[in-house]
Amino acid sequence: MYHASLERKFALKDLQTLSSGDFSVEGKKVFIDDVAYVQGESKSEVGIEIHSGRNRIVRKIFATLGYKVVKLDRVIFAGMTKKNIQRGHWRHLTDQEVNNLKML
């Protein structure tokens, strides 16, 4: 799951295009699990959950629709978040988190 900050408002029609499930980048299908405006933020803030880990894929998705990503933050990976962890700090993973990563 990513939080993308775009250089301008993300049009509803483009949100619907990504939500349709039929989207390709550079001739390859991209599996987008979910896309939505970030609640409580401007319409230029978009959350996107993808199934593909290709290089710079989130930036390429938005570029295909004519948007420039000015800031990109991965907020969830393999069920783990960085919530409540200050910048520059870390924590030990739980045994379950380690097992989940091993199964990827």
C-alpha cells in the first residue's frame, strides 16, 4: 500500500479507470487491488494498493494517466506498517511478521 502525493488533483474518471481492474503499463497488465483518495486530505493525495512490485511501478501508473508523483510513501508492506515509529527509529519484528516475510 502506497500513499502518493500528486502535483495536481486526481480526477474521479482516472480513479475509476484504475479501479476498473483493466489497466496496463508499458504493455503489461498491472494488478491494482484498491485505489482511493486519502481520507481527510486533498484530492491530490491518493492511496493505492498493488499486487505488482515492478521497478517504479506506482510512478509509472500515474504517469500513464498524465500525473507526476511528487512524493511517494510505502505505508504497508506484508501487513506491517511504520505507524507509531518515529523517523530514524526501529523496532524488532514479531515472530509472526518474520514468518510472513519468509513466505513471500
